[in-house]
Amino acid sequence: MAEPTPNLCPVYAPIFGALGCTSAIVFTCFGAAYGTAKAGTGLSAMGVLRPDLVMKAIVPIVMAGIIGIYGLVVSVLISDGLKQEMALFTGFIQLGAGLSVGLAGLAAGFAIGVVGDAGVRATAQQPRLFVGMILILIFAEVLGLYGLIVGLILNTKASGGDVKC
């Protein structure tokens, strides 16, 4: 077992983990909120022309909301690993995990919002476009899933290595 190393365990190390925790939930919620608002605007406009398609066209809004769940999962996992005394390595890994899921969720939410808005409006005029919209939404959603996977992998590496504080 390694000896305590104060140089590798500064008092400010937990702030990076807390920033990672915050980044995960804040950025994914920004993406989810934008996606929901943008797709909801399109859904409202489409509902005027074709109210019978409203429930079918709610898919982009649900997909945007799922992005926020990705950030919640990683944020909770990071917060579970926060300690008052921790290695700087652990804090940096937690920051990276939070940023990876957060920024990927932000990008996915933006993509879902833009595609959802245009897609539901187009589906009102041509219902055969629905399947194409769903496929594009899946590709946008998977961007957030990639960030979730990387965040989870990084968080499993945040044990501090061989540094004992």
C-alpha cells in the first residue's frame, strides 16, 4: 500500500469532482430543455393542421427528455464518489466523466430539437416522412448515449489509482 501523498491530494481536489457532477446534470438538462422546447414548438404548430397526429408526433419530446436522465445517472454516480480527501486524479476523472455526458447531451438535445421541430411539421404535410424522422432522431439520441457510455467508463476509473490520501 502506498504512503499518503499530500502533493497528489490537495484540499481543492474535490472541486473538480463537484464540477463534473454539476456539468453532467446542467449541460444535459440544457440540451433536454432546448430539445423539448424546440420540438414542442413544432408539435404545437403541427397540431393546428393535424390534431390527429399530436400523440404520434410527441416522440421527439420524449427523446429529448431522456437526455436529461443520462446526466442524472452520471451525476449521481459521481456524487457517490465525492470525498473531502481525494486524489487530484479522481477529481479530474470525475470532471471528465461529467463533461463527456454533459456536452454530448447538450449536442444531442440540440439535434433532437431541430430535427423534431422540422420533422413533426413535415409529417403533418406528408405522413410518410415519419419513419425518416424517427431514424434521424435515433441517430441524434445515440450521441447522448455515447457520452453516457464514456462517462460511465471514466467514472469506474475514478478510484484514485494507487494514491492514498
